[in-house]
Amino acid sequence: MNRSELLSELKNEARYISNEDLSLARAAIMEAVENVPEPYKTIYSSDYFTFLYESFLRLKRHDQIQAEEEIDAMDYSSLLDSIKDKGTSPDKKRDALTRLTSLVLTYLVFIVKEPLHPVGMIFPGGMRITQKEPHYYCPAKDKQSETNISFCEFCICKDSSELE
């Protein structure tokens, strides 16, 4: 499958995400961080949901691919499997979040090739995701890439330590 075909598939699937699904996904994120101290609670809930939502809207408006290329089938399958493994739950909120996340993360990884968190997002310790053309850097990239709760392995970011 090439990038244009994937974009078309993602846009088609995006039509089935309703306003109720978006509300449920937001509620799932809010519940996931209810015990996180501020300011990270807001960063990881409202700010991150806003990023997901805005990326979802960009996906729906995206019309054409600038540079056509084939999607690596193994990488694509690995991302979808990882999302599914981390999101399995009979809970309607978690299901809505998994469906939204699968669209947005696939869009970010394979179509626009951008980080999975917004540039400027603050991580514990005050470090941020940064961009120094043409690369993106994340302070948690190498620290989270082997956990079972993140998607860092699929993110375009390099570790911030590479800036030094």
C-alpha cells in the first residue's frame, strides 16, 4: 500500500468517528490521568487531547500526498498491533480512544511524519519536545521506547541527548 492509498483509507475510517466518540475518548484520557499531579495532569489530558483532536481534523482535511512512497507493511502492522494490544477494553471510552488513536497515530507516523506528541510538550523535569530543522527531539524517546505503554518506537523523534 502506498501513502495515498493509506490516506484514503484513514479518511474513510475517520468518517465513522462521531462527536460522541470524541467525547468518550476525551473522558478516557481524563480518567487515565486523574491521579497525575499538576501541571502534568493538564498537559497529558486537555493539551494532549487537543493535539489528537487537531491532528484528527487535519487528517480529515488532508487532500494529497506530496511525495509518494510505499508504506512498510511490517511497520504498519506493528503499529496497529501495538495500538490494539494497549487499547483492548470492553469500556466504551477506551474503545473510542483506541479508534481515534489508531487513526491519528497512523496519520502522524506514515502520512505527515510528525511526532506523536506536540512540539513544546513538557515532560517531567521540564524538558520539552523540540524541533531543530529537519529533526524533532524528545526527552523521553530512549527512556520510553522499551516500555509496553508508549508508542515511542514508532515516533519520528530522536532522543534529546542527540542535541548535545
